[in-house]
Amino acid sequence: MTTAPAIRTQLAFDELGTPLRDTTFVVFDLETTGGSAETDAITEFGAVKIRGGEVVGEFATLVDPGRGIPPEIIALTGITDAMVYTAPRVEAVLPAFLEFAAGAVLVAHNAGFDVGFIKAACKRLGYRWPKPAVVCTVRLGRRVLTREEAPSCKLSALATLFRASTMPTHRALADARATVDVLHALLERVGSLGVQSLEELLDYLPEVTAAQRRKRGLAEDIPNEPGVYLFRGPSEEVLYVGTASDLRRRVRQYFTAGETRRRLREMVSLAVRVDAITCAHPLEAEVRELRLLSAHKPAYNRRSKNARHAWWITLTEEPFPRLSIVRRPRDGALGPFRSKRQADESLLALQDATGIRPCTVRIPARSASASPCALAELDRCGAPCAGRQTVEEYRPFVNAVGSLVAGHRLDALHHLESRITELSTAERFEQARSDRDRMCTLIRALDRGQRLAALAAVEELIAARPDSAGGWEFAVIRHGRLASAGVARRGVSPMPVVESLVASAETVISGEGPLRGAPAEEVGVVLRWLDRPGTRMVRCSRPWTEPAQCAARWRPWLDRADRARAALVVRD
């Protein structure tokens, strides 16, 4: 029996991705004082920018590492302390290198080492790592070459094999030039195998499984627009939900070497279809993702397994109310909290701040006759359980909780601050630190809860943000929920678009609780979008205001507490 030869189909132009001949590569090498990106330093940069097989620029400089170079490194590289004495520091070199490499694919021999040093320097100096595509010539060489042809994939061995015009010398620029010749030779090899684009090159690397390659066709009909994508399994179940500014490009990445997570590779092997929902702008995509995660609870989304059900602190309904942690809040509740631990810490701080009773015993309105607990002896509780407080005498503590949460009074926080000062004066530093940390958690919860509640109280708010092309992104927000989203492209009159969005917006009925029934996570996403610089309010059904005595007044105190905590961690 004979087997029919495989038929190779011609790819459409948009399937080819970025042709390798049109791809800009920055081939670079570093010399360092040692092998640890965290504890060692860079002593030399060398980089060559190439495009279409031609060199279009070079970058080379020594770097003052700010420390002595070990003798064994001097022997290896020939770079001495005297050579780097007058060289610039990495603070001056790094931004110049990032600018030189901007928009290019990074290439290095054993790229993990060199990229690790660059990423560590970015983190240390406060630069955003641009997350470029990275090609490692060691990995590519092992994929292309047989063991017989290349027993070793060291740079010197491959440079000799391919008769490079520059041989490596453990100096950055020379090694980068040698790597350029090795890269060109390896690209010729993979080109004969049909690898003609950057995407195909990344797809060719060893980490891509056969299942990933077979499923690449699932991305064929997905548009290059922002939105939400859903991977579906054999029974139409939703396996995974995600968002992207470019749906087609993002989904294709799941079928290339860019996707290294074992969990998502397994998901790709099960998927039979990818559905795409285009969105007007990123806010709509993020909100739709939240709603789809809540509706489908996909097995491969970590956020489904660790569902973010909020916790709240509320007063119980009894003659002598106490604080209780609940899932479903009533009006006046404090929250939302992302974890039970945060809610527990805030509850303890709230008890100390307001004098609300800490016990969980249900106390009748009259004739209470229980034995007081130790907290009563420490003046931490008025002992209503023993009949020492009436309902009227207890009410100010209840009112203190409501006033603090609503943003009407801040006396309770001042009381906590005074107690921490007293503990510090008495040199009870451990207790003062514990109370300070609980107070920080409480203030953050109050601040976030008051801001979310203020937004959820507004019946309708219309906001706009400039896009990157001279147009506008619009959001119609009702009771903290996104009711409609759209865009007015450059040159389009914006107000007719706004009126159309308002007319077609979702009807949102106010519900119970501080957030009027809206999911806490969605209100948070909307609030972050509104807080971004450049956002403008088109109109609002009522003033969007926060309480005059809100916890935001304590942000400077929080900053000081955070600095004190950070300084303590450094000393420890």
C-alpha cells in the first residue's frame, strides 16, 4: 500500500505574518561580572541591528559595573577595572540600548542569560520591559542541526561550522557579530523547510506541541480587532475566556512557541472552535470577559477556580448589633474585600475603633444576665451581656460604625491612631505594628468601598476617552455597570454617537447593597477606566461625589505607614 504525498497549501498573505526578510533583528551580547542577573552587573554591551540580511546599525560600549571585576572574568574577557573606570554606568546605557532595540526582535546566543540581565536592570531602574519577541540561536541550532553535524552548540563551535566572518572572543560586539552570521545560516536552513515568517519561526521552536500546530486553523476567521475570545471544547463547553487588543494575533499565539504554559497547551489540544466577540474598546472587552467568566466558569481560567466572591462586613439585626462577615451585603456594609483575611483584619480594627462589642452572643434587649468576659475587665467592652449597658447607651457605638463607613465622621480612625501612638510610647512595638497594619487594611477598605459606592449611586454617567487615532471611546455607565460602549472615529461628530449609545444602552435597575446590586469587580474595572488620565465626563444624571469625611483623607497617613513598613523589611 502506498501513501499519498502530503499536499502543501499556499498560505494567504495575512497568514504569512511578518516575512523574515522584513523583520528587524537586534542581535546582542553582554559581558558581565558573573552569572547571576540579581547579584552581578553588566560590563559591556554589544549589539548589531540587521534587516533583510544587511547590517543597519551597531551599538557597543563598556559599562562601569560599580564594583570590582573578578580575576577569572578578567582572564576570560580581557575587560579590566581600568578599562571600565571611565565608562558610563548602566543607568545611562540601558535607555540607549532599549531605544536602539525598540520594535525589533531580540536575538542572542543562550538568550535566557542575556535577556535575564536586561530584564533585571529594567526592573531595578524602573523601566518597563517591552516584552519583545526573542530568538535564541542555541535553541534554534539544536532544533535545526543534528548531533552528528554539531555535537556542540557553543557559539565558537557554530561560528566555526558556518565559517563566520567574525569569530567570538568573549567581547560583546565581536560575539554579537559572530551570532549574526550564525543566525543567517540557521535561517537559511529553516527557510528550506518552509519557515518564511517570524510567526512561523517562533512556531518552529521545540516547545510547540503537535496539537498546537494542528489547531492553528482555529484562528483563520478571527478578525484583527479588540474584543473577547472563547475556546470551546467538544461539547460546546467554554474552556477558556480571554481579552485582546488584536483578537487574531492573540489567538494565534496559542499555537506558537509563545505559549509555554502546560495548562493552556492542554486546553488547546481539547479545543474544537474559537469564538470571537469584537468590542468597541478595551473597557468593553474587560467587562465582557468578567461577565463571561461568571456565566461559564471555564475550567482553564484560574479566575474561575479562584472565584473572586467579595466579602463584606455588616452589622447584625438585633438589639445590640455586632459585626459579621457576610457574602451578600446590605446597605451600609463595609467592603468589598478580596479575601476573608482582609475582612477579618478590618473587623478587628473596626471593633477597636468604634467600641462595638466583639462577642458573638445574641443579647436580649432587656434583662441580660450573662457573666461578662475578660474584655469587659480590660475596658474593651461595655458588657451589655451582663446588663451593664442599655440599648440606648450602646447605640453610639453602632452609630460610630455607620458614620465611619458612610464617610460622615472620622473620629474612629483618630482613636485608632492615638492608640497606636500610646503603644509606641509605651515601647509595645509589636502590638503597635500589628494595630498599624490592621488600620492600614481598614483604611484601604473604607477608601475603596466609598469610591465604588459613590460611582454605583449615579444613575447614569457618560464618559469619553481619546483613542490613539484622533477619535473618542465612549462608555455609558449606569449604577456602576457598563450599559453601552462605542467609538467615534476621527472626523465623526461625537454627540450623535453618544445619543445613539444612550438610546440603545442596557437598562440597569438599582439593587440592594452599597453597590446597588452591581458586581464589585465590574464596578472596580469601570472606576479604573474613569480614573485614567485623559478621561472626560460628557454628562451625569446627578453629581458624582464622595463623602466629605471619606477615608481618602487618610492616604498620606497610609503612605507614611507603607514607608515605615518597607524600611522595617529592609532592616530585617
